[in-house]
Amino acid sequence: MSAEAPATLVRYALADGVATITLDDPGRRHALSRALRDQLWAAMRRLAAERDARAAILTATGEKTFCAGADLHEFSAETVGPVERDYVPVAGRNLDLPMPLIAAVNGAALGGGFLLMLSADLVVAADHAIFGMPEARWGRGAPWSIPLARMVSERVWMELCLTGEPIDARRALAVGIVNRVVPAGRLSEVAMALARRIAANAPLTVAASRRMIRLAAETGRTAAWDAVDELFVPVYESEDAREGPRAFHERREPRWSGR
């Protein structure tokens, strides 16, 4: 008798140049169990190798929770020490993605779920979503919250860390953690429209711009300026750099080759 197939906790889809990864364990609030994390790693590695996607979306099923963070039921009393670096895939830290990633946050993004959202390039949130890191309430830590240093003020970061209390979507928008807040019923529509807008643009320019912004966040202004001058040389010398003005002149949509 064959063993029962494991449940599908993470789904992968590709259409019109946009890949979508969906967490699908609503009964456990999409908590980062070992099984879900293994499937998420597999999906993100597939995305990293994807050649037919120019943008990607990370979201979850349901309307209550994007991801509740670590599965505390799996943390035994003997579990001590920091969480391993590869606990979850984090674009720009332990995984390189060739395309922009949009988080479509359909509900609560807490702890490790907040980390998944922070690792995205852009965030669209449902108007009822909340964001936070409750680690101080459970004796854990949030060393992964470093990306907040370039997104929010020190006061906001301090509040999130020390109180363990979440903030709502409107405040997250005001402090710069998310890009757009929309009614829950329009979340998928708006996220997909944003992804398709990016996918329709010149791929070399999108890739270089993404690298420029991350580089500038990690280096001084002068050093970043010198580095990005070199970064954009292949963009300006590409066939796409000629195709864009040509398409404008001929009053048609550009046909990008990525070369």
C-alpha cells in the first residue's frame, strides 16, 4: 500500500509573464511549519530558475492571514539558539531572484510572515491586514527585521520590536512598509495589474533598477553612484534600448528581447 501523498501547502502558477506563489494552509494560518517551509523553498527555487516570468507575486489563500509566522507548536522546550539562516527563503539574503517580487498581503503578516513580506520588492495590502513581530511576547527575537532600517524611522522599528503589538495597514502605508492599501476584494486584481505593468517593461532596465536601489541602500551615496554608472552600461548598449525609441516612433508596443 503506497504512502499517502503530502498535502499541497504551497501552490505555484505562471500566466502572462507573472508567476504566483500561494501559501495554502489556512487551517493553521499558513504558519511556517517544516512541511510548508520545505514546499515554499521548492517553489521559490523554481521561481529563481523561471525563464518565462518577469514579475512574481507571493500571497496566501483566505482573507484572515497572510502568514502567522513560526509554527510555535513545532518549537519544543529544547529548541534554543537563533533560527538558522535558511529557515525561510529571503530574496536578497539566501536566495537570488531575477525578477521583482510583489507581496499581496491578504491578512495578518506576523513574525516570519512579516519577514516574507519585508523581503518582497513591493507590497500591496488588503485594508484589514496587520503587520508585526510578536517575538518579545514569546521570548524569541527578530534579527531578521534589519530591512526595516531602510524603510522606517528608528522610533517605528523600536515600537514594533519592543511592544510586540502589530500595526494596521493604513499605518503601514503611512510609515513606508507597504506601497498600496486596497479593499480585500480587489487585492488579487491590483497585485496582478502591478505585476503585469512591471512585466511589460524593458526587462534589462527593470533588473538594473532593482539592483541599483538595493545597492544604494547598502552603500554610501557616492559609492553607489559610481557603481550604478557601470551597472546601466549593458542596459544603454542593449537591443532593447534601441527597440524602445523605435516602438515609440512607430506608435506600437515595444517587443522586448532582454538583450
